[in-house]
Amino acid sequence: MELPGTPLDWIEPIVGAERTETVRDTLRGVCELLDGRTVWHISDNPVRGGVAELLRANLPCLAGEGISTRWAIIGGPPEFRAFTKSLYYRLCGVAPGAKAADLERGRRMYERICAETAARLVPAMGRRSIVVLHDHQTAGLIPHLREAGCTVLWRVHVGTALREDLAAPGWEFLYRYISSAHCHITSYPGVLPAGPPAVDRRVVQPSIDPLSPKNIPLRPDADPSRLLAGAGLIEEAGGAPRGRHALTDLLVRHPARVVRAGGPAPAGAPLVTQVSRWDRVKDVPGVIRGFAEYVDPAFGAHLMLVGPDTRGDRQAEQVFAECRQAWEDLGPRGRRVHLVQVPTDNRSEHALTVNAVQRHSAVVIQKSLAEGFGLTVSEAAWKGRPVVAAPVGGIREQVEHGTTGLLLSDPRDLRGLGEAVNRLLSDRDYARELGRNGHQRVLRRFLTDSSVLGFARVLADAAQRYQ
């Protein structure tokens, strides 16, 4: 699909005229260097996940400044999705992952889907196109697109593995494809293992869109607590003014699906939240156990694990079942834990619900076992929320320990998780200070203009070096 353009004027009131003009000047230079070449992006889906979110935010900005930009999807049957999910777990170094022999057995199907996708897309691309392939699902396209004469950049969004020994077969599986790329793009240095392939490498840090429904300010038009009460996630505050407004009407059309032992969380209870996909890499069961075992009940805090609706996503349903079992294992202690599936029927509605959850939270957690870049970390910090996060991948770039948030000593440190949450619940002034500092760090480094500028520089280099 060809994307409509969005000129950069919209972000100038947030980041200032100087920053905006720097990006605009760079994009003008890229347009001249491209000399009419189209830039294609190919990913695995147009809706779910951080990659789709990033592309929806960034690509219109590139198109709005004159760069011909298109976005295509690789597609594939359910068995292809299941195979690439197992490969993803392998690359993250998180069990269970496919054995090396299983990966080889899946290679024929993987290559067939990639060949079919290439046959569908190449006629529309032309030999001078620059193609950006996103993540492991699309890596098998690289040899086909090189043969067709395209300049191919492979952008990997996963981070370094929790266990390199588990990840090694996954990278070995990908080497025969990614070694053909002109350039590799990562979210931070050191993602790709040492050794072959000897391909140019660039770093482009992802970003969040400050005016997307997920991040746009809600006040003074809407109170996050009222929105969450309307969605059935917390109790209606006593004495709260009644009446309707547009956002409430929007949110309650598709109520969240919640697994809990009692009713909604009390209106005044501190919320500790993790917003993430239902994905083993996000370690939701670990968050549940860390909260139940080590967060002091005297604070009266409730834990809310928030993710997308799993209906139609077999892998997510399996992980959610594991999370539910971890919750059931708590017994009576589970009364302060809520598993929330936010409907995805309406993308804006889903994003606004997440926005309200994060803004109402006392503490936001991201206890990933591996992570390329934690968008939810920057989302929470942008909203002034203190973050407790695992010291993995790009999160170490996003969070300055003790200044903009708290990093655990180890991603599996449950006691440390509880102690960090206790510290923030007990010292609200410190929590607010971390939130203020986190907001400023996101403003400086992790908004849309920053990642658009970083990618524009990669494009300029590619246009000059790879003809």
C-alpha cells in the first residue's frame, strides 16, 4: 500500500522549530539522493505489535516530506506464523523454542512462503527500489530481492538473547539469508552475534508518537479513572461527576475481558501495571509471582496485566492460559491481580484504553526476558510514570537507573522487582521525580522525529553507497 504523507509541522510545538527543521532538511537531502527511487517496507502484519506501531507512526512522516514510501505484508498460513514464533523465541534465548532439527524441518515452508511473497511483490517494485525488511519473518526475502536488483536493508527489532546458547541455532538458521543484505539495522549496538555475515551495520532507535491515541494527553477533556471505570477495570470513584464525554462513549463500546477473583480494583488503590503482548518473552507469570510474593500488601496495590484480546491468535491464547494458571496458583493472594484483555476491534479504542491504564498507574513494570526496544517503557515515561524494568536490550538505553526509572539486577529477579515497587509506592516524591526525569529523556531522545531522523540518515547512506 502507498502511504499518505504527514508533514512534520505537527511535531514542531512539542520538540521545537530547530529540531523539526533539522529533520526536514535531512529528508529533503534524502529525496534528492533517492532521485525518484521508492522505499518499500515489508513486515509480518499491519496491526499488532511494536513493529506495526512504529511503521504507522514513522512512514507517513517520510512520505509527507516527499519520499515515495510503500508498506507491504508478507502474510502466510497459520503454520508459518507458528514457525516464525518458535524462531522468535529461539532468537530471544527463551524456552521453549524449536530445536535446531525442527528449524531445519521448517525451512522448506519458510522459503516457500518467502519465494511466493517475492514473486508477488517484485513486479511492483522495480530494480531501483530500496526495500527495508523487518525482522526474522521477512529475512528469507533477501536473496530474492537482491537477485531482482533491489537494495535490501534488514531491520531486526529483537534484542540480545537471554541465553546465547539457545539463540545460536536461530541465528545460524537466518545467516544464509541475512548475509545477502546490503545493511543491517538494529535498535542498539551489539544485537547481532559476532562473526559472519560481514555486512554494514547501523543503529536506529525506535520511538513513540506523542500524539497517537496511546500517548495523547487525556486531561482536561477526560479523567483516566473515569475511562477505566467505564471499561470495568476499576470502581467508579464515589462522588465523581456523572455524565458522558466522547472518550467514555468510545471506550465502553467494547468492554475489556478480565480474569479476576473479585470485582474491579478499588478506585483509590495504587495500580502496578505491565502492558505487553501475551508473549513468553514478557514473563507475565514472573511478574505475577514477584508481585504476590514481594510487594507489601499494606500498600493496598493491585497488579494489572494488560494485553490485547487473544481471540484468533493461537500462540497468544496458549501464553494467556499459562498466565492464568500462574494466577490461579496464587489462591487467595490472587485477589489483587487482574488479567486484562483489551479488545482490538477498534485500534484507537484499544490505544486509548492503554493510555488511560498507564496514566492511572502508580508504577509501570516491563520485566521482559529479552527486548529490542520497550515501547511501553517510553510510553509510560512520557506520561510521567515511574518505571521498573529488566536490564535487557534497548531498555538499558531507555532507562537511567535511579534517575528516570529503576532497573533490576537481573531480568529474573523477582525479589528485586518487589523491592523496587515497594520503594516507589512508599516514596511518592521519588516516584514523581523519576517520572519527570523519564518524560524529559523521552522528549530528548525517543519521539518520532528522532527515529525518522535516524532512519533518514541510513537511507541517505544507502542511496549513495548501493546503486
